[in-house]
Amino acid sequence: MKGLIFSVKRYAIHDGPGIRVTFFMKGCPLSCWWCHNPEGISPEPSTVEQIDRIGEREFRKNEMVGKLFDTDNILAILEKERVFINQSKGGVTFSGGEPLMQFDFLLEALKACKKNGYHTTVDTSGFSTPERFKKIIPFTDLFLLDIKHLDNLKHKEFTGVPNDVILSNYRLIVGSGSDIMVRIPVIPGFNDAADHLARLKQYILNEKNENLKMISLLPYHKIGSSKYKRFNIPNKMKNVEQPTSQRMKELKEYFSGSGVRVKIGG
């Protein structure tokens, strides 16, 4: 069995504990306005036009996004990094896109990684069926799950999908015994209003248990904007400013009142 992966990140330190290898799997059911991996949204291998500009000159070329990997390929890459993974108590992370869109391959890869002694993490939007989550939970040591907005209509407007399934799966994972880290992207004009932040904090307080290990506040950034230019993709967030470091410090202090460890960044 093979899966479609559009990027492999070695020495990753923001996708779970320790030094990790992160595999970015192609395909995502969401279309978030601020997505920093827009090339990973399509579930198919895609040819994207890359535009480079030098002065007034413009150079165009086609770039293939997506390469097939099997579990042996995954394990071979991990084996080369095993010394760093073991010394740092790291592991492997499957991200995306949305890794559960390639469910069969994800399950096979998680089983193989666990069998070979690797700590496993799944970075997910939460938008999949509960049956799929139940099947991967025994082979997943840590989930990284985004909670973007509690309002269903607002969530659908900015991501393309409703949030009821996501919140339901969040509760499923919290109660499953697997560790979970909640990631909150801080998007100005979308989810950073005081009343919504208060609701979000209360929601976390109501649902948390010892399995909720951390809240990560992810400030909106413009790093992905270069990809929109390179791949000639419309950027709906081009006029939105990044939250200041002071603003993020204030939010960290605010969410620390939930009794869960909070950090800024992945």
C-alpha cells in the first residue's frame, strides 16, 4: 500500500516531543483561508505553476506536488534518524493536509512505526469519522488537534466545513486515553474576539482531563504567503496583519488560567 506525501521534514521540533520526522500527507477536506500548506489541499498529485520573478523578468515552470511512499520508505527514513529520535525522545508525526484522508495507509504506517518502537503523533484537523479515529487511537501516542472556532457557521465560512464533527472527535480523543495537544490558530478577525476567546477557554475547561497535555497558540503568520505567490493561488489573507508578540503573551496568560500548560507556537 502506498500513500501520497508532498513533503518530508527531518529534525522537526514543533510537531510533538523531541526531534521528529514529519510526513506531510496530501489531501485536506478543509480550505482554511490562512492555510500555510495550500499545495497539500488537493488529494491528487498535482502540477502547480511556479512563478519566480527577478526584477522585471518572470520565469514560469511546472512543479509536481506529491510523491508515493510505502511503509518501507517511511521506516527507511526513520532508521536514518533513529539516533537523534532516540536521544531526544522524539518520534514520527503524520501531518498534512489531513492524514486521515488517506486512512488505510495512515493506519498501516502507524502500526509499522509502533512495531518498530517509534513514538507516533497524528496532526489532524479532526474532520473525519469517529470510526476512523477509534481505529488509529491504539497506535497513536499523541494527537495534535486544531480547534479553530466554536461557531459552526463562522467555522464553515472560513474553513469550508462545519465544526460539529471536529468537536465531537476532540471529545472522543480526550476520553480515549491517548495524549492530546490542542492547537488554536490565532487569526485576527476570525477567532480572536474577546467573547469567543472566553467561550473557547470555558469549553476547554469543561472538557479537559489529564490527557490534555498542552494548549498551543499558533499566531497567524505570512510565511505561507510566498507559496501563494509561487503557485499563483489567490490569497484571501493578504491584508491581514500578524498578531504582535505582546498580544500573544497576553493570550498565553489568559489561557493559562485553564489549568493546562500553554505555549506560543507549535
